[in-house]
Amino acid sequence: MISLKSLFMQFRDVPRLWKISKFDTLVWLVCCIATLSNDVMTGLTISIAFTLLSVVLREQWPKVFHIGKARSDNIFKPIYRYSDFDGLPSNITIVRFEAPLHFVNVARFGEAINELIQLEPTDENCNNTKAEERTSYKELAQKESTVISMEGNEITGSEQIISTKRKKRRFIIVDCGAISIIDVMGIEALRHVYQDANRHSVDIFFADVSETILDTLDTINFFEEVPKSVFFPDLNQAVIFASSPVPSE
């Protein structure tokens, strides 16, 4: 019991440890109880197993939060901490995935992005979308020769339609700064969210992707399916591009 005195003294730190990290507190408690209830080797084995389980659980439910922009500076911070960071246009959404992207949490990543692009389209919605596209092309053909004069500048009717459609288009920017590791399923998740966004007429960009991950994507010819033009070195460049009148297609 004397040798365990220091262990019992550490119980005073449990409340403080709980505030810092609930997972670490549970690991400590399980290790302590397992060691006291069994011999040292059995307690050590249980402790290692529980620690590995806690790591898997933490990776499976990573933090995903929206990012806002300061009104006067190019500073990006989580909206839940900085509620006055509302300098982004209404059609641009930035989301940050706070974990490596691998088989454990790809489902969480996909769910978070799909919520933003409102996945699960119905057949009726698909038919309506196709009908709208056919109408737009028809209008485009009819107004191609129309010239509209505005402050001395000549703009064709087709350019006016395209300009209007750009304003309505939505943009999702994924902040990948915390994604330090990616596996095969993570790469597939990137491909799927890009394709899903395209089907819903939503532009999705990936910002601040590490050079190591970019090299991996280049090695497997990932950019043959997902263009390099949707990858940006930082959030500010992605926001500038999404805010510009230049089409992203």
C-alpha cells in the first residue's frame, strides 16, 4: 500500500484532468482500477487495450466545424468561438475537418459534407434540374444575338444569363489544414464528395492540403478525375476565387 501512495494521491488531479480531456481521464481511471483489481501485468494489458480503443473512438468522431472570416482582415476562425466573423458572402461556406482522413472517420467526413450540399435528391428534383438546364440552354440560344448596353459596355444576353447563374451558385470550401494523413478510403471520400457536389451544382474546393498528400494524389493520377483547379494553397485564395466573377467550370 505504501508503494501505491503516490497513485492514490493522483486522485486529487482527476477533476482537473476531466476538464482538460475526458478521454484521458477515463484511460487513467481504467488503468488504475485494472491495476488495483488484478496483478500488474493483467492491469497493464487491460490499460493498453483500453488506450487503443480510446484512440479509435477519438478518430471516429472528429470535430467538424464551420469557419468564418473577419470583416476587415484575411483571418479565418471557427464561428462557434468568434460569432462576429461573418465576412464571407452568403453563398460561400467553409468547413474544417479536424482529424486525419482515413477508414475510421470517412463516414463522418462524408456526412458532414453531404449535409452542406443537401444530398439525397429525389427523382422529381433530378427531372426538374434537367428541365431547368434545357430551358437555360434554350434561352441561351435565343438571346445569343441580343446586345444589352450598360454604361457604355456591351454585354450579350448569354453573358447576362451566365452572370446571373454565377451569383446563385454555391461554394463549399473544405479546410484540410488538419488532415495530416490520408488513406485509400480517404482519397475515395474526396472523390465522392467532389462528384456529389457537381451533381448538385455546388462547387467544392479543398484548401491548405499538405504537400505530402498532394504528392500522393498526383502519384495515383487522382487529378485526372478531380481537377487541380479545385485545390488551393490556403483559405484566402479559395475565397477570392469563389468570390470572383470568373466561372469555376
